[in-house]
Amino acid sequence: MPFPHLPAPFRLIVRFTVIAAVVGAAYSESHVAENGGRWFAPDGLARGALTGAVIASMLTSLQVFVLTRPFGAPLRRTPFLVHVAVKTGIYLIFILFGLALGAWTFPAPNESGITRQDVLFSLAISFVFAFMYEINSLLGQNALTNFITGRYHKPRLESRAFLFLDMEGSTGLAERLGPLDFHRLLNRFVDDLTEAIVAARGEIYCYVGDEVIATWKLEEGKAPARCVESCFAAIDRLAAHAADYRRQFGAAINVRAGLHCGPVVTGEMGSVKKEIVFLGDTVNTAARIQDLCRQTGDRVLASADLIDRLELPPGVAKRSLGDLRLRGKGADLALYALTRAPQRARRAEAAASREPAPEETRVALP
């Protein structure tokens, strides 16, 4: 993989920038100037490369650092066609800016600026890019790319970290709210968890009722303990919006979480409806760890297999539970309970209640 020492988002930006620069230079080579003849001068190649590089770097940066982060949450909640239309307009502005910059830096002979053809071509490219990206979102993060490239057409063995997040008390809430309002609650709940997971560069694997399953390739998930960061960021987000949940649904929402890592087989499955699935004992064990929270009374449980591989984020503490037997498993598994450090817990509770946390009060760890 090129640029291995760069963080993943920057590798993506650099990769698309280089590809777009080459494509832009090739396009300029075949461009016919208004004064007739073929324009293949070095300035033409440089203009095409600059235009392609500027457009790709801006659009990829916009996608990576804005649209997939909390800033882009309101847009992500809009209907599909509205979402595509708005993003098409945003992309069009960036593409026209790149074309204008290239024309200003390397003007062509007798050129009159951006033409109607340029605008229409840019609009078409913007629509295709926005549409394909949304189709990819419907299928799942990176799923479309993986299907097109055939990455998992033949199953692969991978090492991955998994995070299972389950809503506490969902059965009672469903009975009290009714199906339509409970769907609204689940949708809001999933959105809040998704933002925390995406911000930590995790992939949403699937939604199972009131449960969200996220995954990271192990090296990406453990480096700065992103999988653990994501878990507590999700808990913090629910706490920060506790008043909104109480007002809209009559109760604050909490989660139980399980974390584990290990080998899985990743591959395509299905014919009429295809999915990329993760199979293996690692996924089942992560689910059992999350389920054990009901018995231990802890909010977050994680396997020693995962925790012993990484350095915990600041403000997160671990407490060994020893070797415990998981439901349906034949052997015991070493587990940790993960909690907020007391000062972080005070701040989280203060945010949830919108009241300052008293300095002298000791807050029980979740």
C-alpha cells in the first residue's frame, strides 16, 4: 500500500489526488483548444494535473473530514434523493472551483473561461459521484468498492476487533412507546452510535434489532485503541443527549457493550441478495461478552485478548474479572470491565443532567 506511514484518511486523500492528477493530465492532452489544433504543451499537462489534483483533494477531504463526521449528520438524515441532490450541488461547486483555478494558473490560447460544456460535464460527474457514494452507504461502508474489486469474492482470513452495543431496557420501551415511536427511538439511537463509530474510523457491520455491531481491522482498531474510544464516545453521546431522549421518548438511553478481537473469515454470501459477512468464533464470542454484562452488572466488558494488545485511551480504566464462562462456550475467557476514571465520570454525569458535578462527590463508575 502506498504511503504506509500516513494515517488512513490521508492515505486515501493522497491516493485519489495522484489518480486524479494523472487522469486530469490525460484529459488535457486530448483537449482541443478553441483556436483549433491539439493542445499538448507542457502547460496543458500541468493544468490538467493541477485541476484533477485540486478537485480530488478537496472532495476527498470534504468527505473524510466533514460529511462523514458529526458536522455532516443533518445531511445524512435527509431522504435519499434530497441527500444526492445536495451533495451533487456541493461537489459541483468544488469541481468548478478546481476548473477555474486550473484555467487561471495555466490559461489556454483564446480561452474564454469555463464553458457550458464544462458545467454540464461537471454536473454529470458530481451526480454520478454522489449517487455511487450513497449506494455504497446503503450497502455498507466500502461494500460497493469491495464488491466491484472482488476483494472478498474468495473468502479471506482477517484479524478484526468487534464492538457489540445493545440498548438497555428495549423490551419495556417498545411496549410503552408502540412500534412507530419505538422505530423513531431506534433510528435516533443508531444515528448517535454511528457517529461515534465513524468518527473512530470503524465500520458498521450490521444492525440487529436494538443492537449495533461495529468492526475494525485489528491494526487500525487497536493502534490508538479506536474501538475502545468509539465505545465510550457512544456512551458519552447518549449521556449528552439524555435530556432530549427523556423529552421525546420518556427515558434516557444506556447501552451494554462487548469488545473482542481475533480471526474471522470475511467473504461474500448470497446470490439474489449479496452481503459481505464475517464468520467465526470471534464474532460469537463478542456477542457472548456483551450478553454477560447483564450478569456482572458492568456497562462495558472486553476480552483480555483485545485489551492486552493495546494501550487504553486516557480516562479509561480496566478491572480484571478473571476467567469467566460465557454462555454456550466450552472454555473460560479472561475478561476486563472497562470504566471511566472518576473525573471523567463526573463530567459525563454533569453533561447528562446539565448541572455542574460537585467536586466533593464521588461518582460510581459505570
